[in-house]
Amino acid sequence: MLRKVQPWWFLIAALVCSVFAVYQLRANNLEMIQLRTAVYEADKNDGDVQKELTELQRYVTRHMNTNLSGGQNAVYPPIQLKYTYERIKTEKLKGASNEQVYVDAQVFCEQRDPQNFSGRSRVPCIEEYVKANGAGSTAVPDSLYKFDFRSPKWSPDAAGFGILATVASFSTAGGVWVVKRHIKNRLG
């Protein structure tokens, strides 16, 4: 029975499986690029960034060959929601009413030292008041708008099973070849 089985059959199967696996790896990468583009578009157009980001994260973490980075010289982290960050930062600055804090600081410092009309001695007082009462609290940490997701080394999808089939076919071809060689040497 083993005499009828040829190792090259499994080599052909391995070749077919490897072509399939490469095609599926490419499909995984192309899908990730579409999802990443959707995140960038939602960010730019003030769309539902959270929904798009969640879809991208789910896909990247469940499929191999979906690394977000664009190479050695690419920006890190690869997903940076600069438009959303700028909108949030602008809204926070508008809502902070910095002018009122400075007016309050001036009144407070005038009451604290009514004889001194020069700005030189009041400037430290005003700076302390502003710092203590939150005019500087409008800073928005940009790290909240930067993301990176890691793709697995292997995933149970078409690409992953294609790779498994390729490895299994090569292994079987090698095993059949070794066994046939061993039998041939024993018989003589």
C-alpha cells in the first residue's frame, strides 16, 4: 500500500496550500487596510470613530498579517486620531473660560496687595492663582488618541489553516520519503 503513495503528491498539495495561504494572508492585510482607512475617514469627517476603531481592533487581533505599522520609519503608534484630538482640545479650550480665571486672579491679587500697582510684584501672584485655579487644566493628553493593535502570530482563519495544511503536507511528504527510503534500504 505504501508503495503506491508518492511523496510528490504531498509536495503538490503543499504547493497548492501555500498559494492558498499566501492569498489569504494578503486578503487579511487588504481588509485591515480598508478598516484602517475607515478609521482615518471617521476621524477626519467627525464620524463614529469609536465604532470604526472597535471594528479595526477586533479584526487585527483575530487575524494574522494585519500589523498596523508601516515599516521601520513609520509613526508610532500607527493609529493617531489627530482630527478628533484637535476637536476635543479646541472644545476644551473654549469651555475652560480662561479669561474669567485671569480676571479673578487680577481681582484676588489686587485685594491681597492693594498698595502695589506695579505689575512686577503682582505677576507671581497672578501666575500662582491661575495655576491653582485651573486655567492650565485644559491640557488634553494626546496618548488617549493614539492606538496600536497587535496581530497574532497564528490565527484560526483561512490563512492560518492554509499554513497548517502547507506544513502538514510538507511533513507528510518528508515522512513518506523517509519511510520509503528506509524500506528500500532494508529490503535491499
